[in-house]
Amino acid sequence: MRPFRRRGALRHARLQQVLAIAAIATAVALPVVLLSVGGGVSQHELSDLENAGYQIVVSASGEHGISDGHALTQRILAIPSVAAVSPVLSVAVDLFAGTGGATPLLAEGVIPGQFLATLGAAEADLFPRPLPLGDPTDAIHFANGSYDGPATEDVLVSSPLADADHIAVGTTVLLSPGANRSLGVSYTVTGIFGVAPTALGPTGAFAAVLPLSDLQLLTGYATGSGGTLIDAVDSIEVSLAGAAETEPAVLDQVRAEIQALVPYYGVSSLDQEAQQLQQASSVLTGFYLALSSVALIVGLLFLALVLVRRVESGRRAIGIRRALGLPRSWIAGGILEDGLVLAAAGSVIGVAGGYLIVAGLARWGSAAVAEAARLAVFVPSTLALLAAAVVVLSLVASAAAVRAALRVEITEALR
């Protein structure tokens, strides 16, 4: 760096340098945080879609909006190329272990023989195989919609829940639709399943899996007033057989056949969801860049103001250099070099600061914030491009200071 300031103003000039570097660093840290966290979350969601064990999902609006889940499962299983169909009902219930109080948890009702086949390989490995939940078809207890068949009353609990409530295989627990123990039904714990580190939040890690008909009967989603069949589920996940799961034409055909069975429900494939997620990610990235550009503009304007202020305070020194015959390019080069150095220092500090902010959020943020921060992905090429762009733009910010320096009149400056 070639200083063009008076020695008497050294302390003030250093303060200006620190403020300029801080402004650039702050402007760079914002896009680092937004792009790394936003990109990481999008990549995680895309990875989950790519590694899911099912290819088509049936959904409905409202709470537990799909009715007649058992019969619909059998109709979808009859479609060629369909390998497994897993209806899922998710309801918050309370568990009572021993004489302790109620433990809220998320219960999922499934058809045992179909559930594992629609999970990704990593998730399926967390469960015992086969699921020790009695009748694999759930048809005996369902009894064609009467729910009069014998229930196995078996349940699987997650390992965090088992550790927290000291539950082991063979333990008898009560599951209740509310915090009232008298409404509870006794279940025998027949297995414990693991929880993926990033799949569920702290609350969702307290979970249980039981036969679909058992959960429907427990929570009132089996039949309505007058014995009207409800048989409610939240979604139905469909896995295709063999090469059909990666063949777009077959996937579209199966999706169309399922849609014909359920014209009033939504039927989507994971490739559609992946495309929608990628489009949404692109929109968010554009928003992040637009938001970051405001911060970068402010930072570069501050840099320009600092450089102009340094030119004004060093007018006499500039006049002496010009009187000695130093070329304009040398004076302009000194100012540009100062701007480049300040921008480069601010960029490096900003990238490091953004990383530290994300690390801090991952460690000390709230549950949701920490989960998102842990998924952050720092792409070296993106960060290098961001820093390089700021350094190049510093040349534009320095232009105002260069113009001010070259307009200094030698005679006026030497007075």
C-alpha cells in the first residue's frame, strides 16, 4: 500500500481503514450466511427426496384428509408396477410409563408389512425387520371396516423416548389421545427404533409406531357417528418395482392411474417435488443475492467515502507529488491499490465472520435455527467468487476518490 496522507493524521486514517474493512466484512458476511444456510437446507431436502424409498405420494387438504385408507391401499397395490403402498396416519398422543406422568409424542399408524418397503435405505435400517407389530396386513383388526377383530396392541418406541422414560422391550405402556390416563389403552413395547440425527427435531424424536387400525381407533379416526367408516390417513406413499421407479414414462403412467382412482386427492411424484424444490431454491437464491446486494452497495459506498475523505485530507501531499512530476497514473494507482487492499481484507474477514456466525447459530441457536445452521454448506468456489466480486467492485468505489485526487489544483494545494 502506498499511503497518500499526512503523518499527523495517522491515527485518524487507521480508524477510517478499520471502519471501511468492517463495513465490507459486514456486507460480505450476510450473503455468506444466507447462501450457505439456504443452499444447505435445499441440498438436504433434495437428498431426502432422492433417497426416499417411495416415488409417488397421495395427499389431501385438511387434517387427516384421506378417507377409506385400507381399501384405497389395496386398490393401488393392484396397479401394475406398484411394489408397496404405505398409508400413514400421524397423531400427537400421550404415553404413560409406569406411575409417571404423561409424555407427549408423535404416533404413526402404519400397515406393518408395507411400511419398511417405502422407507429409504438409511431410515429402514433404523427399524427392526420385520416390524414386530403382529398382523403384517393390519386386516385382522380392521375386519373390513368394523374394527372388531382382535388387536395385537403392540407398539414400537423411539430410542430417545425409551431412554427418557426407561422403557425396554416387553414393557407395558399406556397410550392415550390426551393427558387423561383413564382414556389410555395398554400396549406392549415389542421393539425400539433409532432416530436419524437430522431427520427429526428434539420433539419429534419422541415417537411411536403402531398398527394403523389401532391408532385410528385410539384417536377417533376409525369410524364416525352412527358407525360411518372414516379410516383416515394423512398420506399414502407408493413404491414402484424394479426399473419402473426410475423410468419417467412408467412413473407418469402409474401416477395417472392413481389419480384416476382418487380424483379429489393430490397425487405427486418425487421428481415433480424435486423440480419444484429446485425452482423454489433458485428463487430464494435470487432473493438472497438481491438482499445481499443492498448490503454490498452500502459497504462499497462507505469504502468510497473513506477513500474520498483520505484524498481530501491529503490534498497537500497529492499536490507535492504532482509538482514533482509524478504521473497521474501513479497517483490513481495508489488510490486503487488502497481500495483493493481494504476490500480484500474486508472480504476475507467477512467470509470468516459468516462462517463463525453460522457455527454460532448451530451451537447456540434455537432448535429450528440450529438445525438449519447445521445443514449449511460452504462452497469454496462460491465464496471465492463472492470475495473476488467485492474486490473488483472496489475499483468502481475507488473511482470517485481517483477523480477527486486528479482534480486537485497544484497551486491551490501548495498554498
